Amino acid sequence: SQQGEEDPQALSIQEGENATMNCSYKTSINNLQWYRQNSGRGLVHLILIRSNEREKHSGRLRVTLDTSKKSSSLLITASRAADTASYFCATLDQTGANNLFFGTGTRLTVIP
Amino acid sequence: DAGVIQSPRHEVTEMGQEVTLRCKPISGHNSLFWYRQTMMRGLELLIYFNNNVPIDDSGMPEDRFSAKMPNASFSTLKIQPSEPRDSAVYFCASSLAGQVGSPLHFGNGTRLTVT
């Protein structure tokens, strides 16, 4: 299975702290994406990093990709209570098929 | 921009009944995906369409599941007959085909409970 694995499964931090979530995957990829899911809602795309990129920033988000280790990390800086959600990584393989495989998710709780 | 619209938001039905879930993708998007989410199995891709044509239905669990996309603005996922193990949240998502790996836009899902 190409499905990614997020680590940790759950993370609880104080508001203002940084949150780091990791994702490992199994096969060669075209790109890796991070999504956020609030309770009772659909997933929302956060950021995409291509296989030839090593780091990408978007606002308070920083994503890294290490294709040699088949891993990625998502860093949320200066966390806010509103960042409380589940975060998923999703990978697109190199076959050209346009379907994403999602990981199991990290449940982030930011305590005000 | 309306986003992906799914209906109903909640569905409670008895085992053996037919269930039809509906999805309206974002206008202009020509890839549509159906996912199922459970605590045990996470997010599973059931089927996806490009330009209304089913491309990969290998994730459809059984013949009881079927999906159609009669036009670019509407898709259905049908379960007949439904079973308690089908209880899950079903998500529809759309994206722009031709841009491989382009981000998915998800609806808010249909929470299905089969008793």
C-alpha cells in the first residue's frame, strides 16, 4: 500500500508553541500534499511539495521533503487554538494516475 | 465559489435498504473522487472519474457499491443493499484533470449510519 503514516497520531500543545508532524510513505512519488480536517468537515488542502523540492513555506506552515528517506514534515509555527484539527499527508505516485493516497492523520490539539 | 456540494449530510437507514449519495463538483473541475472515511481504515479511495468516465474503481469494496457520473456537474454513489459495516463518512472531491496531482477540493461529506 502507498498509504502514508503520520507521526505522532495525536499531539497536544499550548497556544504559541510550534507543532511538528511527520509523514512517511512507501513508494516513489510525484508530489506530496498536506491537508487539514476540522471535526465534521471535509479536508482542506494546505500545501503541495513536488518531489524535486526540499522545502516550502506558506504563511505559518513549513513543509520539508526528504525523498531519500521517504518522509515529510509539516511545521506549524506560533500555533493558535484555531489550528486544532487533524492533519493528513497525501502522496501522488509516479504512475501518472491522478489519485492521492492519504495517511492516517495526526490529531492536533492547541490549548488556549 | 460554491465548493463541492454533497447531499444528504446525514443518512440513517436500515440494513438492506438502498442508499444514494449525491455530489456536485466545483464548476470547471473534471476529475471527481469518492472517498470513504472510518476510524479503523482512515480515508479510502473508492472510485474516481476523469471527464465523467470512471478511471479506477478498484477501491469499490463490493458489487453492492456503484457510482455514476452522468454529466460534468453531478455524481452519485449507490449502495444496494446497505449493511451496518458500510457505516462511515463518504466524501466527494473534485480537481482539475490535466494537472496531475492538483489539489483536491472536498465536500463536507455524508455521514451514513446503517442499523
